[in-house]
Amino acid sequence: MLPRWVLWCCVVLLARPAHPQGAQQCPAPNAIAPCTCSVKKNGLDILCEFTEQQHIQKAMNTLRSKPMIIFYLKLRHNNLAKLPSYIFLGLDIRHLTVHNSTLAVIEDSSLSSIGNKLTQLDVSQNRLATIPTSSFTHLNHLLILNMNHNKVTAVHNKAFLGLDTLEILTLYENKISVVDGEAFKGLEKKLKRLNLGGNELTAVPQKALALLENLKKLEMQENRITSISEGDFAGLRSLDSLGLAHNQLREVPAQVFSHLNFLNSLELEGNLIQRIDEKAFVGLEENLQYLRLGDNRLHEIPSEALRPLHRLRHLDLRSNNITYISEDAFTGYGDSITFLNLQKNMVHQLPTMGFDNLNSLETLNLQNNKLQHIPEEIMEPILDTLRVVDIMDNPLICDCDLAWYEAWLSGLRDRDDEMMQKKRTVCTMVNEHREYSVAKMPLEKMNCKRKPGYGPSSASNTCPILVINFIVLATRGL
Ligand SMILES: *[C@@H]1O[C@H](CO)[C@@H](O)[C@H](O)[C@H]1NC(C)=O
Ligand SMILES: *[C@@H]1O[C@H](CO)[C@@H](O)[C@H](O)[C@H]1NC(C)=O
């Protein structure tokens, strides 16, 4: 049996607080000035702004003398044309930002010493004209690389070789016109998001992209792409979201997206699209939910191409040149649509049965068209699911046909302020040569009667009350 004092001693030893943990502590403020330091949960947060390389270098020397985890090192708005070799030697930096700091050169050995800890690197808004491949090559824990707003003109073969863990790469707003076939070699296993938007691409860099079999989101908006063709997106078999907005596409040819079986969202707005092939969306049947075609030159709803898209929820056709909506415009795919935007077109008449199968529609925007009449018969099939309808800026004529709108609005009262503002929708009373708010049409004076044989109730209510009943039911169902 051990003597009592030995046990006592053990208890005392165990009860003693553990060796004080290397709690993170900022250096004395003047030792790193003009940089500042604060302590964050996971390490230090160091900020250096509006200063010069020599001051930054001095602050790094101070930080080096007492090793700490630097969770954020943020260098912004500085005069730091060059990241010299070994500037971060001996430091443990997890997130590094060098933003808006005239940076043009990243020397080969400037980042290698922090490569096994760095997870995010942001060198946005600088003067980098090439991808500094050899200085990146040891960043083998990097998850996010942001090179937005630089002056890169080309992405050459193996530009990112070594960045095996990279998940997000953004090159938005550079001057890239060339992407070599093996530009993204080494990124194929992990890369999930790639932003090539705001560059000078004239075609889809098909060969380079084809390696990226795990890519989920690809952004190529705001380039100068004039055409896309079958095979352009081959290989991108995990893609969920594709952004081609604000390019110069004139048509969407057959089968062009046929490899993108998991695509959920497709953005094509702001192009010059006049023609969409009947087979343009082949391959997208099972997953496409969001389709943006606004700001193009379509003359009609591309119904034949859309029909197979039986999961489509959000269809945006605003600012086109659609004059006419056919009776079968939404046949086959209308069931799943919740959002339909036809704002800023030239539609002058709605099809009598055209909205019949828009059974899930919640938002309908018809603002700024050429509609004179929006008859209740046309709207009736969708009124019970509709939450937002915008018919402003149409040359509406005040007639009994429009009574549904007033009733529908009063049903919404106090529910949606934005919707209430739409009460400013006006119509013209032809015989009085004046305008009325549609919500305040003088229905008595207009002698409006419910059309016989229409509606679920055969009692001779006036139509507004009938519609209010509709809304009450719909509201209860929400
Ligand atoms: C970039 O930094 C300079 C100082 O070097 C500053 O004057 C300028 O406002 C900054 N620009 C932006 C967009 O932050
Ligand atoms: C819209 O189409 C009409 C003919 O259908 C044409 O006269 C007009 O120029 C087109 N407008 C635009 C903006 O393309």
C-alpha cells in the first residue's frame, strides 16, 4: 500500500491546472504598427492597410518572433507591388488576403513556407498579369483561390498544378482570352466552383473544362462568347449551375447541354438569342428548375424546347420581343412552374386557355406589355395559387373583365406590402377619357355583371365576391 502522502501528492498534481495553454495573444500595438491585431476564436486577426512593404515586412518580423496562429492576415489598399520570397517564413497563416495593393509579382518562395496551413488566398484587385504558377504550387491545403479583378490574359497549361485540394477558383474580371487545353490539370478531383466571368472569352474553353468532372458551378457570364455547340460541355457531368448570361449568343442549338444531366440552373439572359432549337434542352429533363432567358430577342415562348422540362419551376422571359402566346404555350411543362416572368415584352393578348395548366403558379409578371384586356376567364385557373401578379404598365381598358384584379387585391390586403403597391395599376375608362386605379374602378357605374354559366358557384354573386371567396380559401390553404 502506498503511503498516504504519495496519494495526496498525486491528487495535488492532477488537480493543478494544466500547463497554461499557449493562449493567443497580440503583440504590443506599436511593435506591429501601422498594422493592427485582434484575437479571434481560432487565432489572430491581423490587418495592414494604406501602408508600404517595409512596414508590412517589419510587422511580419515581429509576429515571427513569437509563433501564433494567424487566422486572418489582411493586407488591403497598400503599396505592395511584390510579395518577396520568404516574407511569411515561420508564420502560420490560414487565410491570406492581399487586396487592392498594386500587387504585380508574387515571388516563387513567398508562399511556399505557409503552404501546408493556408486554406484561403485572396489576391483580388491587383495587377497580376499571369497566373503565378510556381509560387502557388506548394499550396497543397488551399480550398479557395480568389484572383478576381486582375490583369490575367491567359491561363496556360498546368497553371494550377499542385493545388490538389482547391474547391473554389475565381478569376472574375480579368482579361482572359486564352485557356489552354490543360489549364486546369490537377484540379479535376476537387474543384467545385469556377468563375471565368467578366473576361474576354469568345468561345467555351471546352477542352480545359472537360477535365472537371466534379465541377458543380461554372460561371462564364460577361464574356464575348458568340456561339455554343454540341459537345461544349462534355465531361462536366456533375454540373448543377451554368452561367452564360451577358454574352453574344444568337441561338441555342440542338443537344448543346445534353451532357449536363444534373443541371438545376441555366442562365442565358442578356444575350442576342433569337432562336432556340426544339432539342436545345435535351438532357436537362430531370433536373432543370431555373431557366433565365430574359433580355434576349425571342419572338415567342420557345415551347417546343421547353416541353420536356417537367421539373421547371422558374421561367424568366422578361425583356424579349414576345408578341403572342399560343394556346399550348405551357402544355407539357406548365404544371411545375411557380414563377413566370413575361415583363417587358409586346404581348397584346393572352390565350383563352393558355394558363389552364399552370397549376403551381405563384408569381406572374405581365408588367409592361401591350395588354388591353386581361379577362377573368383566363386568370381564373391560376388565381387560387397566385400570390403575386403584376399587370402594371399595360394599356388596360377599364372593363368588367378586370374586376377580378380588384377583388384579388382586396383578398390580399394587409398581407403583402409590395403587392399593395401594385394597386397603382391603372386602366383607361374609354367613354370618360380618364384613368382609374384598377383597384378602384367604379364597378356599379360600369354595370358589371357576372357572366352566366361561369365559376364554381351558380348563385348570382357579382364576380368580385366570387373571387374574394377564392382568395379566402387559398389563404387558408397556405
Ligand atoms: C485602393 O487602394 C487605394 C490606396 O492604395 C485607395 O485610395 C483606393 O480607394 C482603393 N480602392 C478601392 C476600390 O478600395
Ligand atoms: C420586335 O419584333 C418586331 C416584329 O415582330 C420588330 O418590328 C421589332 O423591331 C422588334 N423589336 C426588337 C427590339 O427586336
